[in-house]
Amino acid sequence: MFENGLHLFENKDIIIYKMNGTRRKKMFGLYFGKYLVDKNVITQKECDNVIEKQKNARVKLGLLAVETKLMTQAQADEVNTLQTLMDKRFGDIAVSKGYLTDDQVGQLLKKQGDAYLQFVQTITEEGLLDMSDLNKYLEEFKQDNGYSDEEMEDLKSSDLDKVVPLFTKKAQGMTKDYLSLMVRNLNRFIDTEIRMEELYIKDEISIDKAACQSMFGDHELFVGFVGEQAGLVHIGSQFAKEEFTEVDEDVLDSICEFINTINGLFASSLSENEIDMDMHPPMMAMDAKVIRSDELFVLPVFLSGKKVELVLALDKKVIVE
């Protein structure tokens, strides 16, 4: 599967990590925030501040009630005004006015961690946009990206199983399944601030350094990470739990371990469908120039703003030199 210029490393045992705690998702804000920055509506500093502040935001019941169409904006404004006159919670006042039932209040309370609404609430509270302008830019964002109503809801959900397909439409079958698995685990092990750009297909990409691995058996699969130094250092540092400053053998070895872990999970899941695949030892390319194949799937990924590219080839000969 591999040819030319690669330095082999011994295979690592597959380790399945258990994550403690819940990581807050901010995915919609990363996409829509970048759109607003690119449109010069807000600055990058303002965008970063909103995304940071939304981590601890609890969505107000009024915003939730309006968003879910249980109340009108006028009704929510009325209840908010009444709150300034009496020491009562929004839900209690809304129930007393007949706008909500107790059950509806209970359901809304469960949604206070909604990532999309956290972003909306924070950006309006920061005075960067009012709801009218926000809705205008949301519609433009939808139109400019060609999203359907359903796809917009998928992006708002920050559910990776729904978001990844929006950016990997050119991939099918096992390729798409692998990309979804890898992105989920980048989010799980490396960085929750993950943003993708649209998958593209090439027969050759220029590289400097790479960490990669091939799988063999009923299918052949090549997987590699290439990209900017900051992105590779970020993955290596996060997975090794060490602070690296440049792309060296330690960084690439850590990324190789990460790829090996994910490929082990992938092989295990395939075996449940009676598809047998095993892994060659992970490999690193220290001074490579190109990766070539008849069909390379390349997914640009940004982790806390640092870019890497995930390169994948299925049942194709791959040359790294």
C-alpha cells in the first residue's frame, strides 16, 4: 500500500479511552461566527469572545419559548417586563398568563444547554446583533451555503453525526463512515472546537510532513494527517498530553498513535459486519513532498482555528514520496 520515503514505527496497542464529564458543544457558532467575520459584520476577536462566553450560558426561557414557537416575541417581552415588577420566574409568570403549561416549562428547562441558542443569546447580549439582523444573516448564511431547512437544523444541532455529512457529500459508504468516526474522535480526544470545510478529491497533494497508516484485508485503506505545523503540533500535543512546539518525530509519533487507535475502533466495528481488516504499523514521513493516488479524499479540519487535512484513500494504491 505504501511506497517510498516512509519511516516505520512499531505497532501500538489499541487503547480505548473513557472520557469523564460532558464537553459543551459550540459547533454552530464556529461556522456562523466565521461567516459573520468573513462578511465583516463582527471581528474575529468579537467572535472568539462570543464563543468563549457561550460555554457558560444558560439559554433564557423566553428565547427558548419563542424559538420553539410556544410563545410569540410579544408575549415573551411582556413576561420579561412583568419580571421587573415582581419577584417571579419567567416560567411561573408565563403559566399564570396562560402562555405556557407546567409541562411545557419543564421541557424548555431541559433545552437550556442548546448550543445554537447559547450562541444566539450571547451574541445579542453582547450587543453585536439584534434579533432582526441576526435572522437576516442566518437566512443569508443558509442561502450562500445552499443549505436546506433540514440541513440548517442539522448544523444548529451540533450533532456530529448530522454535521459531518454536510461536508462529506462526495464520499460514500465505507469512506463516509470512516470520516464520521475520525471526526467524532477528533472532537472526543483532541478538541471540541472543531470546524470542517467541504471535502475535495484530488490525485496528488503537496505535503511536508505526514503521519499515516494503512489497513489491509477485505479492503485497503490509507489514512493520513498532513497540514500546517500548528495543526499537527496541536493534535500531537493534545493526544500525548505533552507540550510540543514544532513538528518532530515525537509529534508525528503521537499522531500515529492517535490514528492507530481510531483504526482499531474502525476495524472492530467492521468485524461486527463480518468485514475483516487489520493494520500495518503506523508510519511517518519526515521529508515527503507529495501523496499520490487515483483518488484521494481530503477533508480540511480546523481545531481551535489550527488547520490540518485528513487524507483518505479506499482500495487505491497510495504513494508517499
